[in-house]
Amino acid sequence: MEESSLERRRRQMTTFALADDATPQFAEECGAGKAAALEVLKSGPARSAVMENKGGKMLFGDLTPEARLSRHVKVVRPILAVAERRGALPDLHRALLEEAEAAGYGALDNSAIIEVFERKGV
């Protein structure tokens, strides 16, 4: 059965929520390790192309650009503006991206967002 666009969006949102969460750090603190956490996430319903492509980059610090973080910020700003007009509060997303860009990660890959989490100790 083919996945509907709604199902695909839900899975992608779950993936981003898990990636943005402290799941790898939590797993490491529990003694499981970040690589093991990634494998567990990849084996479940949160698995996605983004997780396949960026998961290892994030865990092992490979921030070689494929899609620059600064481009992500540029693309997200108008989306966030529309969301704000509609009453949504995507401030965390914007804050994380802008913090990463201000910290000098803008020319690196989007997976550099993990650096913001690690700097915060999340």
C-alpha cells in the first residue's frame, strides 16, 4: 500500500521531532550510545530519507555541506511569517536556526543544527 502524503508528513514530523529531541544524547547517557539510538530510530516508524542521510553526519560530526544551513534559514523565514500570521508559534525552529547561523554554522550542512543542541547540553 502506498503511503499517503498525510502519512508521509506525519512520519517526517516524527523524524524531525526525534532528531530535534535529545534522543541521541539521552541514549548515550543511558549507556546505549548515539549510534545505537540512531539504529533503533531507523528501524521504526520514524525512519526517513533525512534520517538515513543526515543521522550519521550528525552523530559523527561530518558537517560537509549538502544543503547549507543558511539556505534553510532563508527558505524557512517566509514559511514562519505565514505561520505567525495564522497564529502558529514556530519560534523554537527559528531560534535554533538563527542561533546556528550566528554561531558560524551557516555554510555547513543542515545537520550542523546538532552543534546547537550540544552547546546547550541538550
